[in-house]
Amino acid sequence: MRAIIQRVSSASVTVDNEVISKISKGLMVLVGIGTDDTDADIATITNKIVNLRVFNDPNDDDKMWKASVKDIDGEILCVSQFTLLANTTKGNKPDFHKAMSTEPGKLMYSTFLEKLGRAYKPEKVQDGRFGAMMSVSLTNEGPVTFTIDSRKFEYVEPPPSGKANKGSKPANSTPQSRGESAQPDANP
């Protein structure tokens, strides 16, 4: 599951020239659901959305990255977006085979919204219209935007063996397994 989380001063969703959802200060969240996503992925993304410290301290605006959407009593606007799971590594046409199909995707998105409401405040969580052509408007503060993935790198196929970029390090290697120091250089 992937989410694009944006800190906003306002956001809205319009369908057929009618505003169906809008929020003031809070988070605009685009959500992509993968074919093999589970309740564990929902829990990971939900926890990150409500607890990620993307706002300034409510008592001291000079202190950045101190408050979550819960801390500021902000709002959340979610929009389902299957295109977040697109594979664009081959050719120029996006491949959406890793995105969950419509009916199970709609059910999982509904479950996600329910759990997000339980983790925060249901009245503070708004959403678009699943499967509809939506116009999304927002005013991004900062801009501040984060990409969150419940299982980072699992959606991209690794290059075939022996075809890794020259000088690249294996994804699962650590500095120690490569014979490097885990401590940063004092004199870079």
C-alpha cells in the first residue's frame, strides 16, 4: 500500500462539478492499494498518517516537525488512486497489474477509511468517491509531501541477476556485511 501525504491548508474533491468533500488545515492523502495488500498494510499506513509529525509545534511555530495531524486536531482528506501502483520501468505505457482490481480494492479502501477513523476521529476523515473521475484541489503548505509505502521496494521487480548497475550495493546489505564501518566518516 502506498500513500502520498501532503500537508495542506485546504483541500477539496469535486465530482461532476459538485464539491463532495473539503477540509481545512490537515492532510491530503492519496492512497494506492496493491494486489497483495492486507490488514497489516492498512495498519502500517494508518498509523503513519495519524502519527507522522509534519506540523510545527502548536505552541511554538518556530519548532518544526513536532506535531501530527492528531496533535493539531487537523482534518484528513483521502482519495483512492490506483495509479500510485503503476510500474513505469518498461516502455512508456504505465502497467497497473500491481494495483488491486476494482471490487476488492473498493472493499479494502473502505476498510482503510474505517480503521483510519477509528485511529483518529471519524468526523475528521473525509474521502473522495471511489472509481469516479475526480478533480482534486489543494493548497500544499511548505510544500510538504511524503511518500509512504507499507512494504518499501516490494512493488518493483529487481533487475535480473548480474544486471545490477555497476557499483551498486545489494538492497539487503549492511555496511558491516560489506566490510564498511557503520559509523559515518568524521571528515567527509
